[in-house]
Amino acid sequence: MRIAIAETQQMDEEHATFWVGTEEEEYILETDKNLDMIAVANGEATKYRAADWKEVEYLYQLLLDEDYTILINHIKKV
């Protein structure tokens, strides 16, 4: 995950993004180099802007740890 974040930060392309999804694709996080994110949970997409790359890493860790409730509540609190 840290490698994907570092590579995204260094990309020159305007729409440099990376995404990670669960095996069933019920939960997906997509992030671009401007910290704009899209979270998909059970078919519902929510746009979100992370405060910094540490927050991005935290959110992806929640996804990987399957802490979906905490992840979705964090993104929807804004």
C-alpha cells in the first residue's frame, strides 16, 4: 500500500489513481494524487477528500483489516 501511495504521489499524470477492493468487490477505495477518494460500499459510492496521505493509509488499512463499519463511518462523517 505504501508503495502505491508513493508512486501515485510521484506520477505526473493529472488523473493518477490507485484502488483496492475486497474479493467480492463490495468495498472499494479509489484515491487520486489530489487526495480525492471514492469509497464504494455495497454498490453505493461516496466521494471524500482525505486531509493527508496518512489518512489515506489509515483508510486503506481499515479496508484491508475488514473494519468496514469504521471505514464507512469515517468517510460519511464529513
